[in-house]
Amino acid sequence: MQIAHSIALVTGANRGIGRTFAEELLKRGAAKVYVAVRDTASLADLLKSGDRRLVPLPLDVTDPDQVAAAASVAADVTLLINNAGYAAFDGAISAPDMQDARLEMEVNYFGPLALTRAFAPVLAASGGAVLNMLSMLSLVSLPMAATYSASKAAGLSLTRSLRAELGGQGTQVVGVLAVQTETAMGAKLPEPRLSPLEVVTDALNAIEAGINDEVIAGAQSRNIHQAFTADPQKLQALMSTRLPQRG
């Protein structure tokens, strides 16, 4: 599909990769971008441009009522970007409890599932697309972010199932895998980091190219993916040395 004249919805649009998605969609000629966040006051800096194509939308992706309301309000969407994410950066055992692990699954797995279910009829009518922001941790597990890795692995599996199910209605489904990025979340991981623009550029290029698959975004991600493809066990062994920090 073409970004020009499209109508997009971006979750987690107030900062980082989500904000960059919103800005790049406008540059590529999107007709409207619903910028969805839990607290629309956090969009003040993005909205100060005065671009009327930006439409604030209150949305907690873990709240079924807000998801349903968003699908009703934004019934003209042609591109759904499931970008909102949460990471506790803790181990599976070292974490004090499982509260963060449950929240990671709610935001990173159940959130995209709920949004895609809600918007599937809309996208069927428009011949649109779904873009899920995943992670290279969908493929390998990082013990210092153990339950986040698990939630992103679940997200990858979900993305592949959505692609199969929605293929019959002509909906393109892209999963974007990237390594650590220069965002508030990514700052907790070691350098070097990708820029959000690198990730977003490759992701939107894939949408416009009609790719219906996973996309490895950014040169650094492609290098890591090449190492994974060559020897998955070796890369996992390396990642497994990065244990959660205690005390």
C-alpha cells in the first residue's frame, strides 16, 4: 500500500519510535494520523506543529473498552501500527514478582492482538495493513530482559498467525525486528544503538513495497540477524551471558 493519502493509527505515539512513525507518515503524505496514547497531554510537543492531520486519541491498549472505542472513532484507518511497548528489564527468577511479566504480555502481546481484532473489519474494507513493532529479542532471549523477550517472541508468533488469517481479506501484515534503539527504553541496553528514524524508514519502506513478512530494520539489526541465521545456538549462548544485575 502507499503511505500517501493513507489514514494511520500509531499506538505509543508520544515519543521514540512511535513519534517518529507519526512524523514520517506526515512527511510521506498520510492524510491523517491518529496518535494514540494513554494520556493525550503527553502529545503536546508533537502537536505544537499545528498539523491538523494529527488526531489525538486516548488509548490504553490493555483496556478493552478503550480499544473498542478507538475502533469506532477511527473507523477510516487503512494502516494500523502496533508500536506501544513495555519492558521491565528484569530476569524471570530475579524479579520480585510476576507483575511486570504480566504487564509485558498485556502490552506487547494482548494489546496488538486486541487492536488487530478490533480493526480487522475496517482493514478488510480498505485493503489496508498492520505493522507490528517487534524486536530481535523475538528470536533470541536476553536473560536481563527475560519476560520482555518472552512477550516479544509471543508477538512474533502472533504476527505470523495474523498474516495467515488476514491474508484472505487482503490485509498486509508486517513484523519489524530491530535491535536496541535510541529511545527511553533502548537506553537501558548497551551501545551502539539504532536511531528511531532508521527503524521507521525500513518499516514504512516495507509497507510501501508490499512486503508481507518480517522486516529486519537497520544495518545493525541485519548484522545480528545474519549471525543468528548462521548459528542460532552460538548467538543465544552469547546473549545468555547477559544476566540480570542483582543488588
